[in-house]
Amino acid sequence: MAQQIAHISLVVRDYDEAIQYYVNVLGFELLEDTTLSSTKRWVRVAPKGAATALLLAKADGAVQEQYIGNQTGGRVFLFLYTDDFERDFNLYTDKGVVFVRPPQKESYGTVAVFKDLYGNLWDLIQPT
């Protein structure tokens, strides 16, 4: 059986603020927003055409809330590939995205590190 990762769960503070950020700031598509209960929704967003989606999971209680923005202990968590680094870097900068490491050329491509609205670290990468 062939396998692939379908979704990556990202703990968020609020569904609607997360949707607004990932769709309107990063330019992702809202793939699904289904109400499961009075407190839970199944919300998936992804870059246009991507095979893997982020499942935006609202924190449920104090234990989960402490991990919002720090799911990986301060390491880069997600890696967003682009076919035009300069376009996306400039677009994100214009929309207020905070880059914590400036663009640099590496053997694998051009990369810069940014924080999302919760503080999770992302690599924006244009592979070589």
C-alpha cells in the first residue's frame, strides 16, 4: 500500500483567526470547514495545489493552550516550498509577516525563517 501524510495538526487559539491568517496572509486555500460539535470544527487549509493540508485544531484546555505557537520547542516546524522566493518573501513582508532570519543562499536553495501568527517557525524555501 502506498502511503502519504495527508494532514498535519496545528494547534491554534481560534478557528476563525487562524483561517483569516492562513488564507488571507499566506494565501492558502480553505479546503474544509465542518462543524463537528458546539466546540469543535474540522478545518483544513493548504497552499494551492498541495497534497498535504494543515488541520487547524483549536486548543482544548490549558495543556494544549501552552503549546500554541511552540509545538516543536522553538525549532522550525513547517517548510513551505515556493517556485518564486522573491515574490513570496516580498508579498509576506508587505502583509506584515515577521521574518526572524533573513534570506540566505544555501546548498539546497534560498531560505528565510518566518513566524506565523502564533509564533510557530516556518522555512520559506525555493529549492535549487
